[in-house]
Amino acid sequence: MIWLGMSFAISIVISMILPFPISLVAIIAIFILLNTYIRRMMLKRMGVGAGIGRGMFGSEGPSSLKYYCMNCGTQHNQAACPKCGSKMKRIG
């Protein structure tokens, strides 16, 4: 509700200061910038990190997962186990 009220107040002030076509562009630009800023704050609070190109896995990436063969227990990151050839694996 605070975000909605803040956005509405900024939109009214800009529309009174600037003429119509310019105010519409300015309102949209400020809305996008505020939305991006608030999203980054929320992601930082959750500990995800908001850097460009980091994705949803943070800095580690999906390669930090460890896969283990269900038959022999060998750790690997391939489609089939290099030791026994089984394609069944679990994440550990």
C-alpha cells in the first residue's frame, strides 16, 4: 500500500509540473526505476543478491549441486554414472 501511495503521489506531482506528453513518459520512467529499486531492496533482504547476471542461484550457480549414483554412490555430474553406467541419481 505504501508503494502504491508513493507512486500515485509522484505521478500527480509530475503531471502538474510537466505538460502532457512529457509527463506521461516521465511517470512511466520513474515507475520503472522505483519498481527496480524496490525489487533490488527486497532481493537483498532475502539474501538472493541483485547483481546483474547473477541469476536466481546467486554467485554459485547450478553447478554447486552434487549428484550421487543410486546404485554405487559415486559422486558425478554426468547423465550416466561413469562407474556403473546407471542413469538414476540423487541430489546430495
